[in-house]
Amino acid sequence: MNEAIKVEIDKAVCAIKQSIQPQKIYLFASHAVYALLPRCMA
């Protein structure tokens, strides 16, 4: 797995753990998915 992708996943996990609000989790998760998709498909 790409090191940059690992870092993004770690950031997402930290943000989800720190944020109980579902909207923030959803927004962050969707942002992470759109950020990672081009890298995964490249």
C-alpha cells in the first residue's frame, strides 16, 4: 500500500475518533474517498 494512502487513512481514522458528529464524519470520509480515488485508479 502507498505510504501517502496510509497517511490519509490514519488522518481519517483520527478525525472520526475525535468527531462524534455524523455530518463531520460523512464530509471527511467523502473528501478522503474523492482524494484517494484518483491515486488508487492511476
